[in-house]
Amino acid sequence: MARAGGHLRKGAEGLGTLVVDAETDRLLGGIGLVHIDWEDSRCELGYWLAADGRRRGVMTRAVGLLSRWIFENLPLERISILAAVENARSRAVAERAGFTFEGILRSYIAFKDGRHDVAMYSLLRDESA
């Protein structure tokens, strides 16, 4: 895993990063802030992982790393993760990374095959390690 660093100016709407294998530099996935609400001091994380990166704890570590970086470097108090209810792998990442399940948002997001419910997870600044 790479180190998180750098600066993000207030007013930015998002931040994308790559997740790569530390030994081979092979692309395993991506993670980033998909939405930042500076006024309400919160953001949303989004992530994806290639099949060959799964079942290794890669994304759980990436979520933890980025969450720590957010709370150490940005004036944000809440990080959210929204995962399609049927996406058990994505939901497991949020849970293993220490995010709290808050509930289901019904018919929250539209995909090509129709509207889907999402599970809402959050991590607050005072809950981070």
C-alpha cells in the first residue's frame, strides 16, 4: 500500500487515489472521497477492487489509511460509506474498517438495472483510531 499524503484545498469536491500492490505496483483498485460537504464537515468514501485484489484485506487497509488521513488533515467530522444492500463484500469492508451501520436508505441510487437500496455506514472523528 502506498502512503497517503499531500494537500486538499477547502472547496474541492472530491479526491481519487489508486490502490496498488506494494511489491509489483499492479493496480488493485481505487478509493477516494466521492463527495465532500465542507459546510457540514462530512464526506463520502467510495471504492472498487479488482478480482485479483480481493480476500487479502487490501481495501479494508486502504479505507483505514484514507480515513486516518482525512481526520488528520481535513476539517471534517464524519465519513460515510454507502454500499448497495446486495453488495456483501463492500459492506464487509466498511464493517471491518470500523464503520458503524446506520440503516438502509430505500431506493437511494439509480443503476442501469433500476433503483437500489443502500446501506449507510459512518465513522466519526472521535471514533477513529
